[in-house]
Amino acid sequence: MKYRTDSNHGHVIIIFNNIPPYAYEVNNILALPDGYAYRFRFRRKWMPTIQNPRELVGRAGLVVMRNFGTAECIPLRRIRILDILEVGEVDYIEYALENIIDLDSHEEARNEQLRAFNERMKAEIRGFDNVPGKDLEKLLFIASDLAYGIRDDHFRGDEQDRPFNSWGNLIQILGQMERYIDFDFFKVVKIVDSRGRAVMVASHPYPNTARFHLKNNAVYRTYVFQRAFTHRQGEGDSSVLKNRQIALRGEPGEVRTIRSTYSIAGKYDLYQFSFKAEPTSRTRDTSLSLEVQRDDIIAPPNIDVPIRISVGRPQRIVWAASLLFFVISIALLFGADPIGQFVSCQPDLLERIGILVAIISSYGVGPFAKSLLERIGIEYQV
């Protein structure tokens, strides 16, 4: 499928309300780096001006949160539409994450940016009532770039830190909403290897999506920001209202967690999870999952962090050598008589050598080698 990239076709504006359960998916929109994929689902009734949803594929877009209680709209993140799946009256919209909207660090300038943005929104949704406490019936539509010109002109840090600063400014706004009292906002900062080197984000075969690129049989650390807002008045207490846990999970056989759980007790922290990418003989696409365990509100959905576990060069050399010796051992097993005559060696001795080499080399080749040996009558325990 070829994806259209011409921004002149207009931006897809996607609005979601801060009501359960959609409000708690905000971390899936803001926590991951650029290039990662997420999805929305909409009933067709909420996109009244869209005739053919498939025409949205390839367009640039903007995700906007609507405060259901006030009808104010807040731009969150730029996206690009990857795919549309139409299932009856429901459309599933998959998109790649792009830049977090860079609202100003100064509150007064930030408020002016939001005021101007809402004026633009008002012009685009004219004909549809945007009333506090009631549904807005136009949640997905095509418009111009409504977030143009929004930039943090007061940011004074390194440019590489701007995305984290943008995240912090956004959640400062969201955290004032009653919906997010004592809710945990997260941001995946980086994954580093055992030497402290940052893991690169690798492209994935699916268009415009990304994964952290890991090597198998190696240990890594994942850094995750956490921020909560309690609305508690007064000073002298920086704890959350209710203690809970955050846990890092991985697919069994692909990821083994080492330091996997933290208790969330304060309003802000930087957690360091550790895990090992398990040995593998081939490249695997899988994911890590950040899970908050609490029982006082609707449990937020897990934050899935896609990763790719590949075989490093040393492992490739070992595998190739193992495969070579395995092939030689099979030749010895089935050609012991002619080979024995050629090298003046007893066929029985060659067969025993072949069995020994086959068993040893099969450890490096993988499960299919053991399966092949079992088929020819050689059984052993790995």
C-alpha cells in the first residue's frame, strides 16, 4: 500500500473526551517516543463530514483532548494515519505518533496559546454545538493545521530535552482536571544497555512505526518518568493519595524481568526497570508492558513498548559454525561407509563421532536440529 504524504490534503483532527475509559488512554498517546503506533476507535456517527474513512490513510493529523466538563480543547500530539479498519458502524484508526505539542513553559503564554487554539477549533466545528457537559457530535474531521505556531519560546534547555519539557507542560494542564486527581502520567525516557549506551529506535517493516532495537542475551534498563497531581492543599506532603505499584512485564521466553516492580508513593519519580532479552536464534518483534496496579479507579490500560530482539554478530557466527558442524555430523551418520573407506576409518567410529557432534552442535542450531535428530532415532535431553 502506498501512503500519501502531501500535507496539502488537510490534517485529520481527532478529538476524544476526558471521560472513562478514553481519559485513561492518555499515557498511550503521550508516553512513547515519536514513530510508535497507537489506535482510536470511533462510531461512524462521530465523524459526520467524513464520507470515506479510507481516504484518511497517509494524512498528517492532530490528537486533541476535550474537557467534557468545560468543553475546552487541548492539543496533545501530532500523528500520521497508518490504517483504517471498518467494522460495521465502528472504524478503528491506527496512527503513528509524532511531535508532542510544544506549549509554552510560562503559564500566561500557555493560556494564550490555548485560547487561540480554541478559537480556531470553534471555527472548524461551527454548526455543531460544543456545550460543557454534553457530547460534541463532530469528533473527527479534516481541517488546516490548527496547532500551527504553537512553540515554547521560553524553553532554555538542550533541544534533545524539548520533547520531555513539552510532555511536562502538557501534563501540568491535564493534571489540574478533576478526572486526573491522583492519576499517574508516564513518559518512557530511554532504554540503555549494560554499558549505559542508549538503545536506538529502529524502524519496523510496518510503515512509519518504530521499536527499540535490542540484542538477544543482553541486559537492559528502562527509564520511566512518573508524575501525579493530588490537588491537596497546603505544604509539607508530596505523597500520592493512595499507594499503588507499577510493574514491567515481558513475553515469557522473550524477556525476563530483573527489577520489575516499584511502589508509587510520591507525586514524581524516575523509575529504572531492568530486564534481559532472552537468547534467540532469530529476530523477534515483541513488546514490554508497563502496568499500573490499583483498585481505587478504573485501571488504566497497559503502556505497550514495542521492541525488536535481534541476534548479534557473535551469535550469528556461533550459529553458522554450529550449523556447519551439524551438517557435517549428518553427513557422517548417513555416509559413514563411503567416508570410512575414503579416510580408512571404521564406519562405527564415524557414526559415534557423528552422533556426538550432532548433539553438541544442535544446541547452537536450535530446536529444529533436535527435532531432526529425533526423527532419525537420536533422542537426548537439552
